[in-house]
Amino acid sequence: MGIGKVTEQLDWNGKKVTVAGLGVSGIPAARVLHARGALVTVVNDGDDERSRAQAAELEAEGITVRLGDGATLPTGTELIVTTPGWQPDKPLFAAAAEAGVEVWGDVELAWRLRGPGAAPWLAVTGTNGKTTTVRMLASILEAAGLRTAAVGNIGVSLLDAVLGEERYDVLAVELSSYQLHWAPSVRAHSAAVLNLAPDHLDWHGSMEAYAADKGRIYEGNQVACVYNVADKITEDLVREADVEEGCRAIGFTLGTPGPSQLGVVEGILVDRAFVENRQKNAQELAEVSDVQPPAPHNIANALAAAALARAFGVEAKAVRDGLKAFRPDPHRIELVEEIEGVTYVDDSKATNTHAAEASLAAYDPIVWIAGGLAKGATFDELVQRSAKRLRGAVLIGADRALIREALARHAPEVPVVDLDRTDTGAMSEAVREAARLARPGDTVLLAPACASMDMFTNYNKRGEAFADAVRALAATGDA
């Protein structure tokens, strides 16, 4: 099992560092740097009540905060540490480039602050499935008796993991494209890109730039670059990566695996990558039924997690035990109820077309509840590929017309209910309408293919509204 390389320790004392943005990563970064003697100035675009309260706390600790002006580079700045959400075209970064000032993200900062004997990183990115895969990976590593944590974009701060008192053997790290953009020196033990589909293009500027940032996760990998056999772009990113001598390309597939791949044979997850004589031999890892739920895209997540764990030297038994112990987070293809032979599934986390397509591929026939904020997405391809599975569709949200028009073009025979309301009762009506369209054996699937913020605070609240409406339906017996 590999040891993560430790970067040269920096002298922060008196170094003038600008932290771009308050919030979940900016505030911890400011405090960590201030504690090391850096002269920290936090700049923030907003100047609302919450920002002023956060600023007051930091200023009481001796950290300078400048609200309402995130565009101007503070005099003497030697380094910028940015929160992931700040786009690369911000004026602050243009000023930094002109002044020759380096920009790091919070992930880069965590990498640079690792001490001697730091835990190696097993890193995961992709358009969809990152959190589930990282949590599966952590479950497998724990089953192997390793001290680990699921960290990064998953909600647990990498800074906390790197600088806390607990010592880890290995970290399961989720990295977003935003984080990777600002993390030039991160070098994982092994890494996976699960899939790539257009997303966050307003931030990156183009699909090419988005893919390039995702591909950074492979740079300097030591043991394995894990890619999706069904998604050629991920393999292309491996080919383009500058890795350490001896690092291998490892594919995962829902089909029969070739040498140096993990895949599925007759309901069994098998490894033909980390075995002796992989031309002829395979190692059974787990059964498809060990993965919950056993939807195709979730099996792909399990294979990617298994590949990273095997790259770290984990035995096959721990892969099985870890996958059997794992349960997905709420609102990810989550079974809510079965009412009069109709299954109700909450996949509110399917906030883009790629995720929705994977969700729709797992069920047949389907009454589909979809809609919300499209974020510039188009739906023709999604509807074309899923049309044969659809019993009906119930559309909600601001951009539902885009989905309605795609259904009219590619699935004109599918009955559509268009709900022109955005109040708190809209989801209850959507569930009632879906129940009316559904027949025994069908699945009513919330897979919106859109963001939630037009009607809900986040996808969690949307999923909760769906689940509440389904349970109310079950209680009344109106299905």
C-alpha cells in the first residue's frame, strides 16, 4: 500500500495571502493560514448581514476582511487561496495573473499543508456518482481495517482531515471540477474519472476546458488511473496524463472485463486487473445483489470504488463486505414506498440530463417526474434514449417547457401532465398525477434532470417534498 508523497513545507510567517470568498472553505482557510503566521486578507463580493457577521468573527481574531469588493487585488498579495465557486474569469484572478501571483484552491492548500507520513489520497471525480463512489470506497477501506474518511467535496473538509489529530492510513477524496481547476500540484496514489457529460460549462467556458480540469486528477498518479470503458473521454484523459513510471490504466465496465479491467460476469463483480496472470485469471469480488440499489450506474460506481481499493492493495473479501455494508445517501435512487403495486423512487440528486438518463435506465416502465432549472441543458437526447421506458411524464418547474417540447418531438405518444405552479403544493399534485398515470408494476421516478432552486432550497428539500407527498398518498389510499 503506497505512501503519499509529502510536499515541501512552506514558511507562512509574514506571507501576505488573500483568501477569495467567505463560506465553508474560505473561512477555515483564512483561520489555518492566520494560525501559521500569514498576513491574511479575506475579500468577498457580498456585503449582506451574514457576511458582516462572519467578517466580525474573523476580524476579532486578527484577520482583515474586505466586503463588497472581490475584484481588486490587495496591495502586496503574494498568494491567493480561493473558494471553489469563484469563476476563473473573475477580475481578481486577472489582476493576480498580471501581477504574477499564484492562485490555489482549498484542496491545493490542504495538499501543501500535509505533514510527514501523510495519508495517500484515492481520488474520484466525474459528472455524476462522485459522492456515492467515494462513500463506497470508504466503506470498503474500513472493511479492510484501514483508518480512513470520505472527504473533499463530500462535505468533510480536507483541511480538517489533513490537519486534525486523527491519523489516517488513506483518504477517499471527492474532487469537483472547480476544485481540480485550482489544484495544480495534487498527486493522488490512484484516481478515477467516472464519466463526463456537459455540466458547469458556464463556469469552465467549454466542454474541452471542463474535461481538462477533470483530467487533472490523473496527473502524477502512482499506481492506477481508473477510467470508464463506456465513456471514451475518460480513457482519453488517462492517455494524456503525465503519471509516474509503472502507473497503470484500469478500466471498469458493466460487461465482461478484459485484462486490466473490472467488470460483471453472470451477476458477479470480477477483477482482471489486480490478479496474477490477468490474461487468464479473474478474482470474484462481490455479487451484483451486494450493491444497493443494483441499478446499472450504481454498479459502475461500485466497480470504480473496487478498482481504487484494489489498487491500494485491499483484499477481495473487504470489497464484498464494504459494498454490502454501504447504503447510499438520501435522494439518490432511494425507494420511498410501494403503493398498490407501483414503486415510488426519489432520485432528486439527478440534477442534470446525464444523471437522469442513468436513473431512467434502471427502471421500466416509468412515470417520470421532471423539471426545474435547466442550467442551459437540452433534453432531446435524454428523451430519445428513454422514450420506450416512459408510461407518462409529469413536468414541474421553471424550464419544464424544454422537456415538454422534447417529449413532443421524440415521444409524442407519451401522456404529459404540465403543472403550471411553483407553490409548496406543486409536488403533492405532481405525485397525485403520476399515481393516476401509473399501473401496477410501474415506477414513479423523480429524476428531474434539472436543478431545484426555482422551487426548493436544494435537491434535498425537493426529494423530501416528493417523499412526503408519496407517504401522504399512501396514508389516504388515493392511489
